[in-house]
Amino acid sequence: MSAGELLDTEDSIKIHDQEAAAYDRQVKEYEWHGHDVIFGMCHEYMQAGDRLLDLGIGTGLASLPFAGVGVEIYGIDGSAEMLKICRTKNMAKELRQFDLRNTPFPYTDHLFDHIICCGVLHFFGELKPIFAETARIIKPGGLFTYIIVSPVEGDEDYSSRMVGGGIVFMHKREYIAKLLRDCRFEKLKELTMMSKTGAADVPELRYGVYVTRRCSE
Ligand SMILES: C[S@@+](CC[C@H](N)C(=O)[O-])C[C@H]1O[C@@H](n2cnc3c(N)ncnc32)[C@H](O)[C@@H]1O
């Protein structure tokens, strides 16, 4: 990863620190429903009491519906301000501030029944360390469900774009498929959806939603 990419990823924490207070209101205004999509696509595999880690939990929007059906929520995020708002919702068993560019993640092997990651992975130029750490800390048979920006036709020429002042990496499906294979996740469901971004320069983006399962050792 180049120094430029590292700097940009650092900015994605700063940007969220600055936007934290307005975040929940803004996503409602521009009609982002990624968190509902994640819950709708994977709750059938989960039970009350399961331990779920939300990577880049932010203010907790993606975890909230799981907490509502008795799933135990653990959250990790680089932004102290996003976590502050998440804490007021009083639904997580544990919240940690941690920059996900660093490895290892601060959890023991096979700790979580499931891991979700909603709208976060496209802030990273290199995803292999995140997928490898996710594979380490999830239980065999556990679900890893995530939403990531997916390039549309015409995007072939770039690997990243500026969106609303922040960088978004356009990871190709083939790259994601290889990561899943290398880290021993099998795909259960995949959905492509368009959604508004709230940014004037790029008003809409395409997203891929993946429900995957960690293969047994
Ligand atoms: C678009 S928000 C999504 C928040 C939440 N998952 C949701 O569904 O509403 C992206 C989140 O990723 C976090 N993030 C971005 N880069 C990060 C990094 N390097 N380490 C940890 N968290 C990061 C931001 O702080 C922010 O909370």
C-alpha cells in the first residue's frame, strides 16, 4: 500500500469524526438502507445470544436490528466521535476504538459467531489483512456479511474515486472473490444495489452485498 493510500484511509476516520453528530440524520435524508439490507439477508442464520462483531460499527445503525432480536453486539471503529454516539444507544456489550489498518485485531481466535461490516471496506486500498483477520477471529461456520462499493461499467480505468471529499476504493468482484477463496469463506448470497451517497459530486454508487460463511478447518 502506498503512503498516499495510508493517508487517505486515515482521513476516513477524521471525516467520520467530523460528521458523527449529523451522521444518523444524513443517512436517513439520503435514504441509505444498507443496514436493513444486511439484517434482512442474514438474520435467518443467527440466534439470540450469538456474539456478533460489527467492523466499523460507527453509530451502530447496522447492529441495532440484531441487538433488537437478542444478538450480543461487539463493535470496533477508528472514530471516537462515532463511537460516542453509538454508546448513547446502549445496545453494545463492548465498543473499542481501533484503526482497522492495524493488525492483529484486538480479539482472540474464533471469538465471534458472526461478523458484519456495513459501508466500510471501500475505505481501504488493500483488503487482504482485513479478510485474513476476520477469518482468524470468526468461528468456523460463522457468517461474514458486508456491503462494499462495487465498480460500474466505465469505472475500469480507476481503482479509486473521490466522493464527497473522501477517497473510495473501487474493488472489483474478481478481487473480492479471490480474497474469499484465499481466506476460506464460501459465498451464500450476493446482491447488487444502487444507493444514493449524499455527496453532490457522485450522487449514486453501486454496492455489492455479500453473505459468506467461514468454512470449517
Ligand atoms: C460509512 S460509516 C458506516 C458506519 C456503520 N457501519 C453503518 O452502517 O452506519 C464508515 C465507518 O468506518 C469507520 N472507519 C473508516 N476508516 C476506518 C479505519 N481505518 N479504522 C477503523 N474504522 C474506520 C468510520 O469511522 C465510520 O464509522
